[in-house]
Amino acid sequence: MKDDTQPWKSNTVEPTSRMSLEARLDALESRVAFQDDWLETLDRLVREQASELEKLTRLNQLMRERLSEQRQAIDELGGDVPRPEDELPPHY
């Protein structure tokens, strides 16, 4: 009976393979760290944009209210002032 096991070989990873695995692990850790940083950056930008959008929405609503108030004041004063939406474009 032939014994194929070799006493000098063990189940551990060879030194060159271990270095390769360590290099791959280092590369993966580096990628994960970069992706974490990138996600934090994107998250911060999304929060900033959401805040800006909320601010612009409030400003838009305020401007609509003021325009409505101005239109009411114009209607109460004379009412004969043509509205921009009633005017025909120059090419008609």
C-alpha cells in the first residue's frame, strides 16, 4: 500500500499563497474603507440637497402666496389691468 501523505506538508496555506491571500484581504479592506467613505459623502450630499429642496419649496410657496395677494390687491383697486395669461403673444 502506497502512502500518498507527505509528513512535511500540512493543511496550512503555503507562504506564497498566504501572502497572496493577505494582499487580497488588504485590497478588499481598502475597497470597503473607500466605499464607506464614499457612502458617507453621498449621504451627506443627499441630506444637504434635501434641506435645500425643503428651503426652496417653502420659498416657492411664500412667493405664490405673495403673488396671489398682489393679484387680489390689483383686482380690488381697478380690476381692468390685463393679466399676463390673458395677453396674446406678439406673433398673433
